[in-house]
Amino acid sequence: MTALITTYSILLTIIAYIIGRKIYAKHPSPFTTPVFFSTITIILILLASGLNFEDYTPGKNIITYFLGPATVALAVPLYKNRKIIVKHALPAISGMILGLMVTLVIAFTIALAFSLPPFILQGLAVKSITVPIAVEITELYGGDSNISAAFVILTGVLGTMIAPKMMDKLNITLPFARGIAYGTIAHGLGTAQAAQESEFTGAVAGAAMAIAGILISCFFPFISHFL
């Protein structure tokens, strides 16, 4: 029975994402982005099926296992375009540092405006980096890893919903620039969205996601006493 539910969960995830991509291609909208659409679809179907997250977890873990090889595979287009990346490395890293600093300022502003407790502020401070790094940083400094993971996922979903239209309106069309934005602000989910635009955009987003995690890991000890 467990094997059947696991197979069902994997097929459900794949089909929901494929359908989401097709719908987004025909009707592009923040609410039809594949990540958002497939997430809502999976939740609704699981509820209708009477399955809970624990039932879905084995299938999710199998899919998650392949994220490592998929991320490593992004190194191929990065290597092919290494001259472009080296050429724009300084402005790219500068932009990433600025972007991450803005996210930290926003986190502090929200916390002060609503008098939020420190463990919420810790979650907001790491919201723009990938879940594994965010969880490790939060636990290292005595925070609530569940809160951090929730903020990270929410940020990724909102990033994939809002970023494409926002960059289009701001006339940000260069694949390199779009990849940096996706990876810096929306981590893994943003990288998945970037990969739909082009292989190169996805690869740049993947690199930006990794560098963003390193930068926040370096910044966090210096800002932790403010939290």
C-alpha cells in the first residue's frame, strides 16, 4: 500500500507540474506560474484523496533526491558560458550583495513595524536562501527551523509569481540579469522558474542561489545580535 501511495504521489507531482507549465504557456499570470499552480493543485487533490503530508512525504523525498543531480547539471551551461559569467562577475556579485541587504532591511522593517518576536525575525532574515541552509543557520542560532522553512517556501512561491512580470515591466530582458534576480531572491523555486525561460538563465540562477546562501551564512553572525 505504501509503494502505491508513493507512486501516486510522484505521478501526481509530475503531472501537476506538466499541466501547470502548459497552462502558464497559454495563460501567463502570477497565479498560473507552474510552482504556484502545481502546489495548490497537489494540496487540493491530496485533501480530496484523504491523504496527508505524511503519506505524501516518501514520494516527495524521492523527487527531492534528484534535485542534487539536477543542480549539478546546471554546471554544464555555466561552463559553456563561462566567459560571459567571468565578464559580468563583479556587477553580478555586487547586485547580489545589494539584493540580500535589501531583504535584510525589509525583514528588520517588518519586525519593527509589527513588534515581531526574535524567532520570527530570524525566519524573515533567511527567507531568500534555500531551505537546507536556512534551517542550519536558524538551528545554529537557536531559532525555529519550521518558521524559517515556511518563510523560505513562501518567499520562493511569491518570487516565482511576481518576479517574471515585474522584470518584464522594468524591461529587464538579459538572461544573465534575470537569472541573478531569480536565484538571489527566490532560491530553488526561482531557479526552476528561470530554467523555463532558458537553460542559461536557469544555470545562472542556480549559481546565484548557491552564492546567496554563502553570503547570508557570512553575514548572519554579524547581524545575529540584532535579532
